[in-house]
Amino acid sequence: MCKNGISKATLSRIPSYLELLRSLPEERYEHISATAIARKLSLGEVQVRKDLASISGAGKPKLGYVTTELIKNLENFLGGNNLAPAVLVGAGKLGKTLLDYDEFEKFGIRIAAAFDSNDKVISLNGKIEVRPISEFEEFCKSNGIQLGIITVGAGSAQTVCDKMVECGILGILNFAPCNLHVPDGVVIKNENLALSLAHLKNQINK
């Protein structure tokens, strides 16, 4: 279990519900049922009903949920009104792509700053500043940073990971193509883009 007793599986589905609800035309969907949401997302109706009930209570019989209220409840659950700051280390091509990604704030996360050891990519004038890595520790501790994103190469990823842990970061999203070691109490999620694509290839070739 995780946040407020909500399972990790449920938590992983909440952004999908929110994205769907935001995409619906307001004039046609003043109310929406768990059944309709399940159908649109190809999920089990019972599963969706339990997920929504754990966050927004039960919908009204024959009407379902007031769509705007359900969106607000899901946004509040994800922290959309209280953005959690994150830092990114590695402002190369992938790192810069993530810095330009506008969807994080919709789900309660804001990249507060990026860091790199290459002086050529340091920039304090963009929407998100790219700072020298020498400022990393002070920035994290003074801003209470608990989320980190690693977009450096495999050779330096563990060093960056260790530095994040030392600075009090408790959740790490790792894009480096390697497994990283963290102490108990620190959560790490690996995102290997090449591996994911290879998995898709194998799936369609079965």
C-alpha cells in the first residue's frame, strides 16, 4: 500500500482517469459513471468503481459523478494544487526534452531546476534553469527536494544517484540504462526506453 492506504496499482491508474476526464467536452459530460470511464479506458468496471470510491466516494445512482468535482478530487489527490519540486541531473538531449515536457505539472510535479557538469549547457535564462552540479547539494537542501530525475550516462548514474540520496531525495526516476542501488526507504523507478521498445517488438512478433 502507499499514499493514504491507496494501492500502488490504483495510484498508477489515477493519471489515466484524470487525463480522460479532462479531455471530455463539458457540455456532453456534466456527469460520468464508473461504467463509462471503464469502457473508454478498456478497464474492468469493478476495478474503476473501487479506484474512484477510494478517492472521491461513491457516485450517485443512475448519474455517476459530477465530472468537474471528480476532476478536482483527482487533482487534489495527485497534488495538483501543491506542486512537488523535482530536480533533474543531466541536461543533454534527453534531459532537455524532459525539461520541455509540459505535462508534469498536471500531475502534481514541477521540475525546479536541472544540473549538469558541462559548463556549455549551463543556462540560467530558460524556463527551467540549468545549474552547475556544484550547486546541487545546496539547492536540494534549501528547497526540500525529495524527487530526482537521472538522465546521465550509465557510467556516472550511480554517482549521481548516491549524491541524490545524500541530499535527502527519496524518489528517483532513472533513465540511465543500468540498475542503480539505493538504501531502504528510497524508491527508484527505472525507465529504459530501448528495452521498452524491444519488448514491444517481441510482443508484436509473437
